[in-house]
Amino acid sequence: MAIFIGSIILLIQDKSPIDTFSLMLRLSVGSVNSLSASLNKAIPLILAGLGISIINSVKLWNIGAEGQIFLGAIAVNFIYINTQINSPSIHIFVLLVAGFVGGSLCILIPAITKVVFGVNEIITTLLTNYIVFGVTIFLINGPWKDPKSLNFPAAAYVGEEVFLPTIIGKLSFGFLICILFTILAHYLKNKSVFGFEMRIAGGSAMTAVYAGINAKQKAFIAMLIGGGFAGLAGAIELLSQTHRVSTGISQGFGYTAIIVAAITGMRPLGIFLVGSLFGALSIGGSVIQTIGVSAYIADIIQASTLFGALIIQFFFTYQIKKVEND
Amino acid sequence: MKQYILEAKNISKTFGNVKALENVNFYLRKGKIHGLLGENGAGKSSLMNILSGIYQPEKGSIFINNVKQKSLDPESASELGIGMVHQEFRLIESFSIEDNLTLSKSNIYQNNFKEAYEKYSEIFSLSVKPEKTISQLSVGEKQKIEIMKLIFNDSKIMLLDEPTAVLTPQETDQLRISLGTLSEEDEKTIVLISHKLKEIREFTEKVFVMKNGKMVAEELSTKDVTDDNLIELMMGNIQKSIIDKSNTAGDTKLSVKSLKYVDKVNNFKILDNINLEIKAGEIIGIAGVSGNGQVELANIISGIEVDYFGKILINNKDVSRRGVRSRKKLNLSYIPENRLGVGLAPGVSVLDNSIVRDYFKTRLGPHLSRSKTENYLESLINKFSIKAPNSKAEISTLSGGNMQKLLMGRELISNPEVIIASQPTRGLDVNAVEAIHNLLVEQRDKGSAILMISEDLDELFKLSNRIHVMFEGKIVKSFNIDDADINNVGLAMAGIVE
């Protein structure tokens, strides 16, 4: 359906859909370089999506992944500026942890207000996006502004010693972290006691009380972990792509991640696959501009994929079944 | 024929397989207060909903002022002057009293609201300004506004569904006076639904009694009929136990000592000085109309509600200040009355729901072993013959009986010392009821101490060794099963203790 809608728009623009899509395909997954570019794009989508899905285990929505990505990156830069570690591998590890903690900190206030006062987390997490974005703008125009950036608002580059290495082609080491965290999230959600407790707490608060499960505590921890996942995405983005704090740390990854997580029904393995697909779509979208097609076509395809998936979900949820009496 | 303002003849209504109403007749005289008495599920509310046009009957005819009504819907019923106050209030919480009262298009006091409001707030002895929003009112005040709404909408026939359920005794008294004034001065025809005999007696002139969807007594004159008669009509005959109760009781497993519980918001005493003792191999029944403190009692014993006075001992161990989990470790099981929502979590799989009680036993550190949990569910399914599509299916895909079997199985498989079973068979079909009863008796024979809270007298008489009757938060009477009969238990349930 997504391709169908994309084709119509392409035809309106007098471009051949087949040519455009084959070009998109070739330039997003057709070579080692293009494939690695796609997967690099997928990393923040997948990690933030996993965070959203963990928080959704207790039936809460995290709309603040975008802010968490930024605060993760800010935390990385803060630690980078203020610490001196000689071993690069330990240094990178510390910075990644800093990113995770930064993401958790970002969702801390929504988590507290949710658990203590019952404030709607959709609104508070959304609001933190604006706050963190404001803080980012302040930092890169003020205290962290790089004098060498020729007035472009950005912080100074981090040293090459903390760049994340690449594995194959341009594929960042972050992708391995991403695989690891996908497995972690899958385990946490589906195979652990904590995941079970989250499901019960999300299913019915009264059942949780009845079972002796502290539903608020589970919600609180789930939110901190979920925020941390998105923060880690920000850290990887900084250490492997932008190498500095700027507004380019995220291109709406935190919002696209909501789509990715929702399409897959909050399943970690699904998020990994769909996140990768979305990464490829976005790379494909940027390359089709070279033949004069707007990159927004890719956005339209993404959005129509979501619509399609949501409609399909509806039919999966509401099936007409024959019920046998017993 | 003239004397009746409303006549309903041969009304029948079924929901699914359940006959809610069967050839029911009902007559109302203008300006009189009528009582409609019956147990929960007898069909009182269904009948009222038909008269107010919410449900359509399958059979039967309704005459209003001797004119046959083809079909009633809420709008036409309201135009004909039939108004109803539901058990759950239908007020708009964020609107003011005035807005709520004048909301309906059939409102007759649009222009002289002030005088009308003054007049009726005096009748109801209500002393709040009409600008106040509904959410600021107490439950009793909201009730008064609900009834006033009917007056403002020019209802001549007022159907009140359990209006006193939420009221304190003083407020109930006040309501009686207010309704009396309305019937005399405004010639309002009033129907009061209740299962409290005392109120029926004090409020009404005529009384109708329903049982199992049938009208078993029509238009009795309240002052000529005795409480015993009414109880018998309402409850019918009950077979005494066929279950052997000769097993000997063991040590005391559960004691509840001078339990007191106050609802902080309304400062309303929900439980007052409850004392209980249950021995191994005993089933103690708690009889009572729901809403007399039974849910709170069960929640306190199981550890869910912690803000109370008094002591709970399990196996002579004081657990008053312990949480849910430590009571579970002492092997207490709780089968809550709210099966889906409390006992089982909706939206969660059968597997997850099956391990809610014992999941800490199936874990290896933070890991929840899939094979152990699957085996656990498997054993529940086999032992308690539960029909479930598969372990990953959502819990509400199970039938009510299977849900309850899963819940009971989960709570009983560890052979608990103390079992609290609240309304264990409510809403289940005959076969499921039988299965659940057998489980409880089997568990009793294994030496569990069982507290069974139920509204179903059949069930209480069949299973219990002793019956305590709860009324307005107190145990008003206790019976050994051999001394109990349907009349004295029924009277105690209605709050009549000589």
C-alpha cells in the first residue's frame, strides 16, 4: 500500500515509479557502503524504539525519545570535557554509559510526576523534548560553542580517539551494540521476571496490588531504562556520526522511533527489522533527490507504511471468530 | 382500570440465554410510593430499564394513563413523564448544579429556576448553592440532585434504583421524608427498588416482590404483610446441605480481631468491630447483601488494604502490618470477587495470569523459566480441567467458568492454609458452579480454613459450617448451620435483628 501511494505521487510528478524505486533500492542496500549507511541510520531508530517498547510494557507512552537522544549526547560531551581517561576503549565505554544515564535523567522528571502525582506521561515526555532542545541550542550557542566552527552553532568536535570504530565498510561499531541491546530488550520484556511484573502492572494495576507487585516501582524503572536506551542512541550518534553536539544529533529519530515501535506491536525483534527498513528508506529517500525527486517521497512512504500497519493491526485485533460454547 | 397511572403486562426479556424477565406484571397508582423488592439479579433493574425505555421488551405491553404505548425509547418515556435514577449517577461532574438540573429539553423550570430550586432544596433539606459544581458534592447530595433532576424534567413517575445504597442512615431517613412530601404534595408516583426490608416497610405503601425474573407478589399492602412473608417470597425455598459436614475442625488458622475500617474520604465507617475465627477444615460463610463491607474485609485479610485498625493472625502469627507477599508465603490464598481486573489481569496472556501467585517459585534469579511456567500452567489445566485455546491467548478469550477455574486452580494448587473466596460462583453456569463447589469442599477436607463471602444463600447453606451475616459493616448475627434457616438469615441480611 505504501508503495502504491508513493507511486501515485511519483506519477503525478511525471517520474517513473519503477526507476525511482529501483534506484532507491540500489542506493540504500545495493552495496556494502550503501547498506552500512542505511544500517547506521537505523541504529538510533532501533535503540529509541526499543526504549519506547520497554516503557510500553507497563502501558505507558514515551514521546520523549527525541529529547532523550539529545540529552544522551549532551551527557557524553559533558563527561568528555570533564574527564581524562587514557585508555580509548574504557573512555568510549564510559561515554556510552554517560549517554545511557543522560537519557534516563531526561525521563526522570516525567517518571517522578507520573508515579507520584499521576501526571500524563505523554504530555510530560513530549514537553521534555522542547526543554532539552532549548538546552542544546543554549549550549552550542553559549558555553560549548566551538570558536572554530565559523559561527555555525555547534560544540567542538570530540577527539578521534573516542570515535566509535567501524566494522565493515562504514558500518559503525554501534550496530553491534544495537544487536546486543535488541537481545537485551527482548530478554527483559519476554523472558525475565521483571518483564512479567511489567506485563501484569500494565494489564491491571489492581491485579498488581493483588499479586504483591509494586506497579509504580515497575513503571518508574521501566521509564528510566527506556529513556536510557534512547540516550544511548544519542551517544552512538555523537561518537560515530556527528562527532560533536549540534542540532544534527537527531533528525527526528525519536519521533520516527515511535512509529517503528508502534508498527511492530512493541516487539523488540520486530523493531530491529523495521528500524533497519526505515533506515534504508531514509537513505534511499535522500539519494533519489539526485534524479529530481523530493526526499519527502520517502517520508510519505514511511507514513503510509504506518497507516497500513495500523490498519492491518486492527484486522488482527478484531477478528471474527467462531466461539464454541462449553 | 382507571386507578393505574402505569400498567405493564406480561413483560418478557431475555439476554442471551438468560431469562431476565418472564411474564412480569407491574402496576403503579398515582401519588403512591411503591416498593420493588428482590435479590440481586432478580430482574428489578431490567424491569425499570424497560419502563424507562432503555431496553425493549420482547413481549408484553405497557399502558400509561390507560393508553397503550407501541414502543418506548428513553426520549418518549421521558415525554410521558417517566424518569429514572440509576444506581450509578448520570450527572455531569464538571457542570454546576443548575446546569445539570436544566440540561434536559423537557425541563420545565427554565424561567423560574431560582424559586423552584429553593422550594425543592427545602423539601430535600439541601443547603448548597446551585452554582456549585457536581464534583464538589458529597454522594448524598448528588443523590438529591439526581432526584431533583426528575422533578425538573417534569417526571410524574419516578423510578429510583437502590437510592439508599449509598446513603447513611440519617440521609436515608431524610430521603424518606422528602419522598413522602413529593408523593403527597406533588402527587408523584414513586418506585423504590431495594433489598432492604426495613426501608420497604418504612417508605412504601404497596410492595411488589421479584425472584428469578418473575413477579412473585403483586401489589401487596405493605402494612399487612410480615417480614417473614417477604423474606420467603424473595428467597424462596432453599435446600439444606447435601454435603457432609461431619469432618472435624482442627487448629485455628485465621483470626480477625476487632477490625475497624473507615473510609477516609467520606469519614464513613465501613467495617466496625469484626471478629472472626476459622479453623482448619472449616468453611465459614459470610452472608450479606453486597456493599456491606465484604470486599473491604477480604482486601484487609489478604493484605491489599493496609490502613485499618485491629489484628489479623494467620496460624497464630500476627500479620497485621505485613504485605500481600508475606501473607502469601504463609500460604494464604485470595479469590477476589472481581475475577477479571483483580484476580486476573485483562490484556495479558493465560500463561502470565496463571503464574501470578507462584511466579517467584518458577524463577531462577531474574530469569523466568519458560519451561517451568509452561509446565505449571499445564498442570493447572490438567488438574482443574480448564479449557484454554493456548498459553499465549489473551485471558478474556476464556469463558467465565474457565477463567474462574484457572483463578481457583492457581490459588488452590499449593494447598493453602487459609482461603478467602469472594463470590466464587457469581455469574457462572450450573456445571461450573458445581465444579467450583467441589473444589472448595475438597480443599476443606485437606485441612484448609476457608472464608467464603457470598450473596447466594443456596451456596452458603450448602457449603458453610457456620454463617455470619454482615450488615452495614458489622457482623449482626452468627448461626451454626444446623440452627440457620432461610428466614432468620434473610432477616439478618436485611438488617432486622431482634
